[in-house]
Amino acid sequence: RQLAQKTSQNANDIGTDIERLAEEIRKVAQYIEEQSLEVGTLTGLLSELEGSSGMTAGTSQRTRQLADTLVGLTK
């Protein structure tokens, strides 16, 4: 009888430990998901910055061409 009680208690303890472990795994999974979403947001921002940089480079090139044209007209 004592063995049965001890076995039952051990089974309950194992069940509790498994529940705690499962909860911690859920927390880690949620944290990873949040980080993944944030990385996605950062990737989008970097893409926008890259596009903006490309437009800035184009504007700079056109401005230089215009300046060269104006300098040519004044000579």
C-alpha cells in the first residue's frame, strides 16, 4: 500500500513537472514569435531605408548633372 501511495505521489509530481515544463516551453515559443515579428518589422524598415537611399542617390546625381549644366552655361 505504501508503495502504491509513493508511486501515485511520484506520478503526480512528474505530471506537475511536465505541466511546468510545458508552460515554460510555451513562454519561450511566444518570445521567439515576438522576436520574429520584430525582425520582420526591422526588415521592412531596412527595405524602406534602402529605397529612400536609392532615391537620394538619384536626386544627388540629377542635382550634380544640373549643376554641371549650369556651370557649362556660365562659361
